[in-house]
Amino acid sequence: MYSSINRTKKMKHKFLRLALSLLILLPTACDEDKEPTSYAPTLLTGNVAEYTRFDAVLTGSAVENPNSTTQCAIGFLISTSASLADAQTVEATAASGSNQYTAQVSELTPGTKYYYCIYAGSGSHIVKGEIMDFSTLVSEPPALTVTTVSNANEKGATFNAEITDNGGYEITEQGFAFKVYDSESTPEPTTYDHTLPGTLKEDSKIFEATANTLQANTRYIIRAYATNKQQKTGYGESYIFSTEELKIPSLICDAATALTAYTATVTAQVTKDNGFPITRKGFCYSAENHNPTIDNLLIELEDKAVFKAVIDQLNEGTTYYLRAFAENEKGIGYSPIISFATTTVQKAILQVPVAANAQYTEITLTSSLTVPSGSEILEKGFCYSKFSTKPQTDGEHTTDKSAGNKLQVTLTGLEEGTRYYATAYAVTRDGTFYSTAVQFNTLSTEKPVSNAPTFEGIGENEVTAKANITSDGGTTLLRTGFCWSDALTAPTTNDQVWESSNHSQTLSGKLTGLKAGTKYYVRTFAENKNGIAYSETAEFTTTQTYTPTLSNPEFPEIYETSARITASITDDGGSAILEKGVCYSKTVLTPTVEDADKTLKDENTGNGINITLTNLEKGTKYYVRIYARNKNGVSYSSAREVTTSKNMPPEVAELSISDIGDDTAKASASIVSNGGLEITKRGFVWSTGNASPTLEEGTDVGVTLTGNFEAKINGLQPATRYYIRAYAINKAGTSYSTPTYFVTGITYTPSVGQVSIDETKIRTATFSASISYNGGAEVSEVGFCWSNSTSEPVIEGQGSKFAKATLNSDGTFKLTVSNLNSYTYYYVRAYAINKNGVAYSAGAATFTTERDEPGGDDNQPPKPGVE
């Protein structure tokens, strides 16, 4: 923090406990084997001789004790703490032949209070004089002189100022802040207004800046500013100055005269040249810019005091804005702005013609026109051409004799399928005016257009085809009809044909002589003078019947002497079903209606088959097939086997025992067969003496008839062998699984590991521990208990405290406790609880909370010789 001349090294990890009054140094020898002793000099701390923001000169006196045989080192201690905690030592220098001492310290902090004293030291012993204090100068914004202004002209000036005080820190920026001065109430300018950066002159605190974009004939207020590294900005005194008047020419301009649609006459005069010769003059004008300059349209004239010009090539009916201008060496002066409007000519404006109702040799054209008020239309009409894209009246044209501003003419005698260009035209006294051209085409005849045929009444040997001729192509139809083929996907009239007798555009015809089960390709055709045209190809397949197709039989209900069979006819083969039913046999694997043991008909209508077989034998296998008959013959389903049931008691198996504890176990099993009857009860039965327990001799627990076949067995004795069987009951009787046995276990209280002290603070501590064994039973609670009075704290003991913790899946748990006493010795133990009781970690862990930190000036003066 500080530097000094011959600074001594810092005293580390010490508090300077110095006597506040002069003390005699403990009698010591410079060499322990010699007798001479040292005595402290008389010390007096003096005032600070000089001080700035960063430096100070410390003074004091030290008068040697005449009885001392050892020379003491003299210096100063300085610190920002009144107790001189962490004080820095500074070696003092004595004036020649004097007991007056001084020391210079630097790199101090501005605006800070410091404490200091003179001291004398011998070896590890030290005494000091009275503690005194001083404060370094505070940092201030920089100070500057008033701004001086020189070389002022119409657009700028040069500014100078000097930094008289940097405020204690290096200057990072300097310049000038300025604004327009309106009145005495105008605030002084700041860096938030206009600024000019200043350039420091070499080896000087004077800086300068030049402005060249100011407004002419304007008062400004300006002051210098500077900013230092502390981001403090200081300002000099404000100064008010004015720029000079702009000495460009002054002009006046008269109103425009002799206005026509395209010209105007204007005159102007230079009223004042401000003492500088006119080098250039004229007029500038614009239809868009309301403040025209020489960058717009321009006419320059010879140098005369009064000047005049005729402006031509203007747009008719347009408003223009105009100023006269004159230029001297000071710049360009402009007259006030005048405006004028050109007149409107008798000009016809015509809309682009609209072509409508195009035919093969004619078309209708329409348009409209507008003219200025008072104009007369002498002639109007349309021009057209096959070749010129902008036809005019010197070519083919036709007039519209109607009155008014609308035009409509039907052009006749045109060529079929030809492109034409047409314009609307109108004649006034000022000439002939044309619209933009429109392009149109007369119609041309085409081949006919028809849609693809659709089909109705598809049979094995004939079909009805229908279609429409959507366009006759603009000319008479000569032939219409259908053509088809079973080989070509795009048949023509060279293949099989059906032709309409009246060449109708709506076609409906019966195609005959077809082959059954065959795919045909068909197109509609139509013919006119331009040729024959075909539609897209459509296709169909003639029908063909087969024997029926059936699904395989299903057996939704099977009993001892009956079974219900269901199936369906998935395809009637394209012909009505004459008979359907089921045939079955005990010996024939694929029975038919001819060799089956029995055949049953299903008299119900529809494609479904639902038949119940009766008078069957119990527990007997039958082979079953579904059949159906149409005109093409009999079809059969695949053969399926069905076995009638034979009721008996259920079959129980797969008994297993899991989750064996000291008083509980879990049993599970499965029912392999319900014996053909509904299960009315199921469960488990067990015994300690009967190896094959029954419901009459053992203890049982019932299980619901839905869900998994399992149960939790409670109330068992520890370390005991149990024999167990699963059972199930239906109307036919009770059955048991194969017996098995299991032995219940023995559980204990948990085993808790040693406590680890993870962290201690003034009032808090963090512990961790783990459970190495849960004792064979679920741990219901873990935590820590602690005491500062007993070495074996318990969860409910006097003088002990405890808190619960959260047990992690890996058996560890951790806890942070608070509200402990500072700097106190504690005992702590971990605990865990299961159904068998509470267990503690073996032996208590110990820890001591941290001491409270002392205050900043709580240090006591050190005893001599104590570090």
C-alpha cells in the first residue's frame, strides 16, 4: 500500500503492541555474553511537515539515553488504523548533528486519514512515541482557465485553455463544450452538449481546438473541460463569443410570367454583393424539391445586375419551385422561393383497349378517354395491325362515330387464329393521341375434346360406356363414339368401335361381344375437319364367377357335449349362395358333405355362419370344416380341430416363496388349468408340522380371483420352518400344488458406521455417516445426536440434542446442524432405527466450533518481546 525511502520489510502475523508513553527498554545486551545494556531514547512524534494527495513528510525527535551503550534504530510507523494494526515501518533520517528525524512516504491514497508515530528499536524490542494523525488531500475535479477565442469568422474560431490542476490524477480527456447562447438564462454548456476534443501543446498544460462548422452571425457560449482517471470532470469559466455575418450575395426574384404548357419567363436582381464580385448567377428550379438548389435543374446567365431567362422544356400542367442564385467567393446566395404552374394542353389520354368476345374472324374493342375542360374531340376510334406493335392512323383503323368519351367498335373480317395489336386514338386541335397497345388473338378451330368414358352394368360379356364431347373444336362434328381393345392400352378407331348415329356430344353406348374376366382399355373419340381426337384411356374388367371363399371356423364356446362354431363367406364368387353349413368327423381329417360324420346346414341369410354342434362326446377331438355352395360348386374352409371339455378339479403349479423376513414371506403361484369350470376360491395354506398342509389342517390365506395369484403371509415366527402349498377350488373339487418349505430369518438393530465431521464453523457443523447393515429389517429413521456435556449423547437423553437426516439409496446420510455455541467442544454420534430398536455408532466423534472473529481495533498493545 505504501512505499518509502529505505522501506523495511513488513512484520508478518504480528500486532504492534507499543507503549503509548516513553518506556525504558528491558535491559538487554547486544551480545548475551556481554554486560552492557540498552536504554530507550526519549521519543517525540512531530507534526507532518508537508503532505499532498499522495505524499507526506513525517517528523519527530529522539534524544539518546546517556546510560545506553547500544545504538537504537529510529524510524516511523504509519497505518490507516488508529491502533497501528498492520503498520508499515519507514526508516528515518536525522539532520546532520541533530536529534531531529524525518521520513518521506509516498503512494498514499487521496482523502484518507493516516496514524503515525516515531519509534526506536533494538533487536526484537521496540518502543514508540505518541500516535498522531493527518489526512491526505482529497481528489478534486480538474481546474481550468477561462477559454480564449481567436481567429473567429463566419463558420468557426480557435479556442485555447490551460489545466491549472489535474485534481490529483492523470488527465484522460480535455476539450471544449459549447452551445448556442440564446439569453442570460441559457445554462452553461457541458459535455452533454456540443464538444471539441482539445490537443495538448508539447510539454504544456495548454490545449487547443478549432471549430469550422458553426452557424454564421450566431452567439455561442463555450468553456473548457478536462476529465481525470477518477472520471471527475472539471470546467473552466464560460465565455461568450459571436461568429461573423455570412457575406454571400442577396437577391430578389419576381413572379413568373408568360406561362405556357412548356415555358415560363422569370426575372431577378442582385440587391447586395457584400463587397465581393459576383462570379456566377442564374436560376435553379424543381418540380419535386420545394427548396431548389444548384444541384437541381439549372440555367446560368451572363453577369448583369438585372437578369432574365425563358425556361423551356417544362412539363405541362406541373407546379415548379424556383429561386434565383448568385455566387461570390464567400458562397452562394439564393432569392426567396417562387412557384408557378404550366398550363394544360388539349391532350387526350386514352385507356388501354379491352378486347372481348373474340371469335374466329371478329372481336369487340372498348376504351375511354379524358381531355382537359374546354377541349374538343375531332375524331376517335381504333387502329389495328398484325405486324406493328404500335399501330396508328396511317395503317388499318376504324372510327367510332358515337358522342362522349367512350369508345367501342367490333372489328370484322379478321383472320382466324391470328395475333393482332390494337390502340385507341383520339384527335384534338393539338394532334392525334394514342393509348398503349393491347394484344389479342382471334379464335382458331381445333380438334374436338372429350372426357374419358365411365362404365355401368359391367357383366361377363357386355358393358355400358358413357362420355361427353366437351368441345367440338369450333367446327361441325363428323364422327363420335368409343373404341376399345383388350390388348392395346391406347385403342384407336382401327380397333373395335361403337359409333353414335347422330354424332351427339353426349354419348352412351353398349359395348358387346366381350370376354368374361378380361380387362379392356377404352377411349372416347370425336372427329371434325381438323382431324380425330381421343380422350384419356379408361379401363374395366368384365366379371367372372367362382366357387365361394370362406374364413376358417372359430369356436367361441366349447362344452362337454356341445360347441358353437362361427365363420363367414368372404367372397360369394360373384354368384348367389345356394347352401351353407358345417361338416365334422371324429376320424376324417378333412371332412366333406359326402364323408363327414354329420353335416348341418345354416338356414340364416347373409354371409355369416353360426351353428351349435350338439350331442358330442366328452373330451373328444373333432375335425370341422365350413362349406358353401353356389352355381359353380362347393367350397370348403380349412379343417380345424376342436376337443370337447371334460370337467375336473383345477391344476395349480409354479409355487414360489420370496421376500422371506423374520415374520413375513411372499407366496406366488399360477393356475395351469381351471378344470373347465369357474374357480371359486384360491390361496395358500401352511403348517409348521404337516409337510403337505391342507385347508382342514393348516393355516390359509385367500387370494382374490382377479389379478396375480400371490399373497403376503404375516404373523410368522422368527427362525421357524414352514411347509406351504397353493390351492384352488372349482365345482369339481380342490387341488393343491406340490408342497415346499421355507425358514423365516432373524433380524437385529442396524449397524451404524463412525461419524465423519465434514465441516465446522462458528455456529454450525456438518456430519456424515453410513449404515453398513440394516439388521435385516427396513430402517425407518436415521440422524445424529450431539452434546457438549456427555460423551455418549442419545436421542432422548438429558443434555443431548438430535436431528433426523435423509437416508440415501447407498446407505449414507448427512446433516448440517446450527445454533451451536462458538468455540465449544462437542460429542456427536449417528443413530438408526428399525423395528427392533435404535442403534448408535460405536464411540462418539468430537469437534470444536470456531471462535468468533475480534473487531478491527480490538488489538491490545503487545508486551515487549512477544511476537
